[in-house]
Amino acid sequence: MEISYFRTHSKLFEIIWPKEISQSILKEQLMVKAYLEKEYADGIKEIRMGFNTLSMRLVIDISDKDCFELVEEIKSSQLTDFGYQTKTWEIPVCYDEIFGKDLNNLSKIHKIAVEDIIHIHYSKPYTLHFYGFLPGFMYLGGLDERLFSPRKEKPERLIPAGTVAIGGQQTGIYPSDSPGGWHAIGKSPIKLFDIRLDPPCPANIGDKIRFFPINKEEFYQIQKKVLGGQYRLKHD
């Protein structure tokens, strides 16, 4: 396991993996997280995940020597692969130009037809690595390299909830209205964060997300069902 560490504060400590988005790193992160929660439950207030990090907020002060020894302990331990039971969630997306207002611009940038961008985007599943930025915002790994797109130089003041967008090496769905610098390619009628539910987000870290295309008529039909509490997300 190739990991290092960074001690940001006497009670803040971060384990770091190589800077890449991969399922093998995610698997290691989940194993390390489970190990820490089992062996050091009383000493850890919170663990947060990133694509390449596990960040911990601690109960007591920790020295640089303590950090080094903990990382060495993790490296030498026989970590358990729990074989997490994951689900694949089916999320409808309308890629119509009224929602995907940046599709034409991305088509020019990548020299790929709009129809091909759409097909590339929904033709493969994505992996949920962690939540962040906004409550219910899923950071997904697995975007096709042909669609990697630098974030906008000037972010939008308002991206509507449900907008499906691409930024950098990632794609995601804005769960609520928000400023943002990603490129809008479509919109989902699904509500991905509901504080009234337990848990408020349906998908767990490690789950798969698969998008499927719908037209405008289907979008508004599903949206009506969602608002009436009559639509349930499908998963395998």
C-alpha cells in the first residue's frame, strides 16, 4: 500500500494516496477507514474521504512521530477486505439542450458531436468515491478521458438543482441550486438529497451510478412523480 501522511494540526491528520482516481485506491481507503474505526474508535471524532485522502479529526493531540507510527502500522497490518455489498443506481437524465446548455461548447472543444458526447457519458457506470462540496453532491470516478474538460474560467452564479455536469476528470449532479464552474450537459428530475429521509442520500460510498437518457416529456413526468412522492430510484 503506497500511502504517506500530513499532520495539519495536533488534532488533524491526513493519510494520502497517489494522486489518481481509481477503484483500487477507493478499496484501500475503505479498508483503512474500517481498521481505524475498529482499532481507534475512541480517539477519532470524524473521518472524511477524498479521492486520495482520509482526513481525521481527533479527540487528543497527536505528534508527528505518532502519525508516522500509525501509518507504518497500517502498512504492516493485514487489512480485511470486507467485500462491501454495493448497488448500481439508475438515474434518469434529460440531455436536451434546454438543460445541457454547455453541450455545444464542449462539442467544439473536444471536436466530438453532441450526440456522441451524450452517448459516451451515459454508456458506462461511475463509482461514488465520496460526498462533498454540497450536501448530497456525489464525487464520481470513471469519466471517459475523451470528456475531461477544464472548469470554466468564470463560474456560473446559479446552476439549477439536478443539473448533470462535467468538470475536470469528473462528472456529477448538483443536488441543490448553487454557483459552479462545471459544464452543464443535462438535468435529472431526481431529488438526490432529502433531509427528511434517513439516510438523506440514497447511495453509499462504493456504489455505482448509471445514467440513462430520457426525453423532455419523460423528464416532466418523472419530476411530477418525484414531487408527489411517487417515484423511487431503481437499483440492482
